[in-house]
Amino acid sequence: MQTILEPRTMQAWADATRARGERIALVPTMGALHEGHVALIAEARRRAKRVVVSIFVNPIQFDRRGDFERYPRTLEDDAALCAAAGVDVIFAPSPRAMYPEGFQTAVEVAALTVPLCGKTRPGHFRGVTTVVTKLFHAVRPHLAVFGEKDWQQLAVVRRMAADLDFGIEIVGVPTVREADGLALSSRNRRLTPDDREAARCVPRALDAAAEMAATGETRPAMIVGRVEMEIAASPRARLEYAEVRDPETLEEVDEVAAPALLGIAVWVGEVRLIDNRLLVPTEAERESAHAARGGSRAGIETGAADGPAGSREAERESARAGRRGPGASEARSAAEPREHWTGPRDR
Ligand code: PAJ
């Protein structure tokens, strides 16, 4: 395994690797690596001969200076973890190498960056899309792997890669969780023992919401109300937002008649945690919504109605769709049934 610090050296490596006909997968990270990152690296290794992990705490995506300064930096441990995971190259540029004197260019995705984290973290996604573009240009990967833990980020990067013809496949990986359901995150290291205990309210709230949707509740306000209650029950936690949205467009939904995304951000002590869950309504709710729409929606429901073979294909497709995360519809034909998503396969 080698460590490369300069974008130009990284490009030279990428060109030589591509000239040998080898596929390159990139896993962009900010370091402080954990099992969630390891799952991304494993997926990258399955899909490409060469794996590059970038480690760069990107100053321009932090909206609070303290958060940037306190962000854990554990390069030695990260390198050991990458070596054990079979990574070929760590790309670890300095802030100066990425943003030299006079830097003034940004890449921005429009509507997808407005709701959820976009509302409370102004400029955050512009920082993400700008740095991801620079990482793509340095590493020149065939594919890049992102976690569904940051569902909105995955949707935004997919949109950007499609809109700007990057020719890079964006792969999503389900969220890796602790035994009690808390999503792994580099920021978890900053939780005090009491805060760590309190953070259990996050998966508890998501579980309660998923259960409501699975047992017939379709009203987003009722589901959000339950999330508010679960978080309020934990005095150390404060809900920043809980919203039910379309998993791909991130637009608001009036009812959970098809799989919908519940995104939440919760402050526990000094630490901001984000998580999400795909809410999958009961079959009965889907059918009544289907009937209310006049029984047909541009071929979307054809899978289940096609008899056993169609149903099986629908199931297989739902498993694939569940793995693909937001924005995956671009690769999906009109006949592929969104109604049959099984949801994130993380729990
Ligand atoms: P970072 O928070 O280090 O996350 C790097 C990647 O790991 C992201 O794609 C994120 O979604 C994924 N990830 C984090 N926790 C995960 C978990 N528990 N299970 C599965 N995947 C998980 O996200 C960033 O860095 C930055 O914004 C970046 C994309 C690198 C741009 O700076």
C-alpha cells in the first residue's frame, strides 16, 4: 500500500493504472475510519482491481469552525486499517494542496441540497460536491462508493455525477450499525459515556417510525410526532429535524403510500448525529393508494401483477433497489417496481 499526498502524483498513478486496463474504485472519507468505512472498502474491492481511499478533512464543508477543529484525525490507525482491508493507495492531500492560494471555484447541486441537512448547514453540500469533484479528478476512478448513512449526500453526488457526465458509477452501501442500532460515525468518538447511552434514542425513534409505517400509518405528521416523542424522552438529546421525503427527489410526501425516506438529525451533547430509515408501508396501504390513483401508474406496479415470475423478479429487483439507495431510478426501467423496495438492508 502506498500513500500519495499530491493531486498530480495521484493523477499519474491513475493514468498508469488505467493504461494497464485496471479498474479503479475510490472510497472518499474524512478519516477516523470505522467498520462503516470498511464495508465501503469491501464493496470497492468486489468491484475493482485497485482501491483508493481518500482521507481529507475538508474544511469547506464544515459550517462550524469548532466542528472542523475537533474532527478526529487518526491517520496512523487509518493507514493500518486500510492496509488490513487490502487498499492499494491512501490519497491524503493537505488543505493547501487541495485549496491553493487563489482557489475560487465551486460545484453546486440545486434542489436536492435545499431540504434536510441543507436547511441547517448552509454551504455544506457545496463543500462536499466541490471536494468530491476534485477527488474524482485526482483519482480518476471508474466507480466511487458512498454510504447510505448520508442518504442526502449520496443522492446529491449521484445527481452531480449524472448531470456533469463524470462517467463514474456511484455505488451506495447500506448503513453499518452498532449492536444497539446506533449508526457508526466518526463523530461517535466524541460522545461521552452518558451521551452514548442517550444516543440510543436515535435508532429507537427510527424503529418506532418504521413500525408505524409497516402497520398502516401513512400520515407523515403522525410519524414525525412519534419521532419527536422518542427523542424528547431523552433529556440529553435535541431533535434538529425529522422529515419524511421521497427517497429519490427528497421532495415532501403527503402520505407514505410508497417507500419514503425518514431523515433525522439529533444533537446529543455537543455532537450532531444524522441517520435515516426507509419507511415501507403495508401491502394494504400500497394497494389502496394504487386504487386511489386509478389503478395504474405508468407501469410502476406491473411486477406484482405479472404472476409468480413477475413477482419473483419484483422481489429480486426490490433487493437490488434496496442496496442501491437514492437516485438509483436512473438505472431502473419504468417497469421496475419502486413499490417493492424492501428498504435499507442494514437492520
Ligand atoms: P465521512 O463522514 O468520513 O464518510 C465517508 C463515507 O463513509 C461516506 O460515504 C459515508 O456515508 C460513509 N459512512 C459513514 N458512516 C457509515 C456507516 N455507519 N455505514 C456505512 N457507511 C458509512 O462523508 C464524508 O466523509 C465526506 O462528506 C466526504 C464524502 C468524504 C467528502 O468530504
